Amino acid sequence: VAHAPAARRRDGTGRHRQLRVCGMAGQKDGMGGPKNRTGRTHDPYSTPLRDGNRDRLYGMLTARAAATLLTYLTEMNKAGASFFMEYMVANRIPYAYGEQAKIADISGETFITGLLTMGPVHIDEKYRDNYVTVDPPALAVRLLDIRLAIRDEYIADLAHCREENADMMKMSCMKNLENSFSSAPCEVDYEDEDGGLNLKAKP
């Protein structure tokens, strides 16, 4: 377990002693957990698999927010949509399982910071001696807002995950039960001692 950063200062005897920094954001009991690429500490009991899942989840969230923003731009800002589509193609977010890339690329941070640090872009208009200026940092801010809204939608949708699991289990059990009856044909035995029909399954 990684410990919180410690400072050194001299006590009254002239010797150095360590001071533990406690109560930092994202820490528990003053003990720091695994840190992501920005140095923020998440769950102190996190694992590399959980860290990887979190990074890919952020990447998917960013990619869906970018697709949503592109839809808005296509309807309202043709020049901005053209620029943003080219940017999405050139800076694809490799969040899918099995794809290998840097953590910042997988999580979508490279995609967002690239827009935030880019200067104004002039796009020439067809059939007109003029150009349209696109502000990439402004697009990045809109992208972050959309990403936050989609996160809230995901949280609301995933709140029903337990019910979804129960429904799938119930439907599978009912299907298996129906198949078990249909796969066991019955025959009629007319030699019932009570004079009635005796239905029994063939072995």
C-alpha cells in the first residue's frame, strides 16, 4: 500500500522526524491508495483490474459525449461539425476491451486536453471567399458538460442492474423449464387400474 507523502522537520533535539499528511482527498485513514495518471487517489483498496475498468469506462463516456456533441454540431454548426469529425477520426479513443494504448489515450484525457490546448481553427467556406473560425477549447467545455450529463444518465440507468439480473435469471429458468417439458414426450397407458388415463413420460 502506498503511504501518504511525508515531510521532514527538525525537532528540539536537532534530529529529523517525519510528519504524515492525513485526511487528503481520496484517502482513507491517511493511507494513500493506487493513484491514477493525474496523481489523484481513488479507492485505497483498488486493484489494477479495477483501475483498468475505470479508465476504459471514462473512455467510453468521453466517446459517447463526443458522438452526442457531433450530432448537435451537425444540426447547428456545419463548420464546427466538419472540424470535430476530422478531430474524432484523427484522435480515436481506444477504450474497447483488448486495445492497447496509453492510459491517457484510453480514458479520453488526450482527446479532451488536445481540444483544450488547441488554438482557433479557420475553416474555408465553399463557394465563398470567407472562412469560419472554430474555437476548440469551447468545444471541449461543451464536451465536458455533455460527459457529465451522460454520467448522470448512466448512474440512473445502472441503478436497475439488480432487477435486470433477476429478470434474466427468471426468464432463463422459465425457458429451461419449458424445454424440459417439451423434450419429454408422454404416452397414454390404457391399462390403468382405476379405469382412467395414465400419462407417463417415456424414459
